Amino acid sequence: MSRKILTSVLCSLLVFLSTAMVKGQSRQDYLKEFLSTQWWLGVKIGTNLTTANPTQRFSGITPINFDANTLDKSYGSFDLAGVFAGLDITFYHKGISIAIQPNFRRSRFSYENDLFWESEEGTERFESRMDHEQKIDFFDFPVLVKYDFLKTKVRPYVMGGAYISFVTNAEKSVKISQRDFSSGTTQNIDAGELIIGVRDNFGKFDYGVMGGIGASYDFWNIRAVLEGSYRFGLTNLVNENNRFLESQLTGIGDVNDDFELKSINISLSLVFPLRFISKQFQAF
């Protein structure tokens, strides 16, 4: 009788242990799957360098007896820094992230053009140089896909995606300097600076594609993300119907070329996990 009881107890114990092991294994598998997914939310700030890529040239002056190409503007190449700031909302699952980063952005670029008049005898000459700075403000809505190719504490990644931007404001400043050679000696003249709002010179939105690289680093309950990207605009930003709208600009011979914007962007994000508070339970 005692032997039967002992056998029954041992069988029950084996069944219990087997069931516990299976449950423990399934819990571990579930926990591993659960921890491989995470939501991150935080702030993003950065700077950008922008250039305008002209697709068709225009001028406020109609040439009669000289080459129209001499009126072409000379654009600066990523020479003025802008800023942007906004949110970083990221969903992560097993090395792949989908990020939405709404932000406000100010882009700046420059161009210059030179005009001159010379008498037929060549004895008199007058030169005018105009240095333009264009500021355009946007509300951006980029969507990016990122891939972490290392599972180390510092996680480098590559990314690609697209964006749409809505133009909210624009301002142009023009510094005019002149030189007069007609008196026999060169006279340098500071003709002042013109600052004017030009929101109506541009369309409502811009869109394009972007790609880049970055790396993230976790400390405490915070993830720091350093990112570099390149934006490639795919639309003409100029409102063609309002090209000659601003008389103050057309009066000095300035109208916008058709152009697309390209920019280099560097940013820092500080994001926080939404599914767990303790560092022990962060996604891996």
C-alpha cells in the first residue's frame, strides 16, 4: 500500500514539474516577445544647412542687347544654418523602427546677383550687387523606417523615408551695394537693406524623400539619439502665379527662380519608453 502511495506521489510530482517547466518556458518566450517591442516618445532639436536647386531661371529685367545668362543668380551651397524642433514618436520591434517626427523648421539659403551699366564709349560704368537671404518656415511631417544593424549598447542604424512640409511663413532680406566709376574715381555706395515678408511667393507645401544614419544610446530611463540625414525636395516651392507679386523686389530686378530645396540635417533626440518605467524592462 505504501509503495502504491509513493508511486502515485512521484507521478504527481513529475507531472507538476513538467507542467511548471512548460509554463515557465512559455512565460519566458512570451516575456522575450513582449520585451522586443517598445514605444518611445520625446523631443527632437537640430540644425539644417539648405541650398536651392534652380530648375528654371527668371529675372525681373528683360535683356535687349546683352546675354540673358549674365542675369543668373549665384546660389550659396549649404552656407546658412537653420533650426528645427519638435517631437520624436517611434515604434520599435525587433530591430526595425517606424518614426514619426512632426516639427517646426526654419530653412535659410542665399544667392547673389550683379548688375552693371556701361556707356558705349566704355568711359562710364555703374555696378550694383545684391546679396539675398531667404528664410522659409515649415511645419514638417516626416515618416522614417530605421534598421538597427547592431544590438550593442550604442546602436547604429540606417534609415529612409519621406516627408511632407507645409509652408507657414517666409521672409527675404536684400543687401544692396553699388560702385560708381563715372567720376573717374571709384565710389562705394551702401544702398541699404530691404526686408520684406514674401509668404505669398511660395506654394502651400513641399514634399520629398530623405535618408541618413544615426546611433542611439540608453542611460537611466532615457534614450539619446544622434542623427544625420539628407533631404531631397521633389517639388517646385515657388508659386508661379505670384512670381512678380512684390513690387519692391521686382523694382530692383529680383524675382524667384523655380527651385527645389535640398538640405543636410543634424539632430539630437531625447526619448522615453512608454511601455515600461523601469530600465529592467526596456526593449532589447
